[in-house]
Amino acid sequence: METEWTEERVQRITTENITLEQRVRQLTADNRTVDERLKAVRSNVRFQDRRIADLEARLADPESET
């Protein structure tokens, strides 16, 4: 690799590297946000599942509410 690196080429690669680093940071932040939302949705679904199971149990045995 005895290639001469021109100033223009070095600048282009440096700029691309900076752009890629920024993109990685943005994607990491986006991934974190999506992960937090997914955890919240899963929690909500678990709550709703328990609520549905409770309502189904009440419908199956309405006498047990007393």
C-alpha cells in the first residue's frame, strides 16, 4: 500500500468517517428509544393480559364476586 494520499482524499475520508460516527450515535440513540418503548409495551400487554384473565374468571364464575 504505497499509495500517495492526496489532501482531498484524506479530507473526504475524514468527512465520511465523521458522518458515519454521527450516524452510529444516532442509530444507537434510536435503538435505545425503541427498546424503552418495547419494554413499556410489553409491560402494558402483561397488565392487560392479567386484566383479561380476571374478567374471564369473573364471567366464568359470577357467584365468586360476593
